[in-house]
Amino acid sequence: VQLVESGGGLVQPGGSLRISCAASGFRFSVYSVRWFRQGPGKEREFVASINWSGSTTSYADSVKGRFAISRDNAQNTVYLQMNNLKPEDTAVYYCSGNNYWGQGTQVTVSS
């Protein structure tokens, strides 16, 4: 079983980034998937979730209207589109599904 995040990097404030979570080794299409993040010196916090079909999504208040979660079950992948990024979005972003976690991808928002 593996969850592998990718797509992180350095972006300027106001910029956009899309990160991905690719799953393997389990029946990905029947599980909800969640994104979490952990900023420097902070606890891990919920960011967004999506149900198995993609019909229901949920967001933390801090990212609502700026981030969008989606999934492609044919590709066993969940995406997080992040727009209008702010320095406080700087964190390691993790995906979780079926009680498994990825290793995280670093997102840094800085000028």
C-alpha cells in the first residue's frame, strides 16, 4: 500500500500550485481521501476531504474559496488545486486514505 504526494514547491504569494496524491495497493476508488498540512512549529491540521465518488467535498475555513479538491479514480489520484496562496499556507501537505498516509510534499509560499 502506498500514497505518494507530489507537486510541491516554492511559489510567490498570490500564486497557484496543484499537488497530487497517487495511491496504489488498495481499492482507492471506494475510500474518502483527506488532505492535511503541518506548518513549521504547528500541529497537523485538516485541509480538505473528498468522498469516494467526488460528489461531496469539505474544506477548512482557512482555505475555503481558494483550494479545490478533486479525484480521478481511473488514475487512483487525488488533487489539491491551491490558488491565491498565502505565506501562512507554507507547510508539508499530506494525503490520507483508508488509514494510510503519504510521506508529504513541501509547499513554500514566499517572495
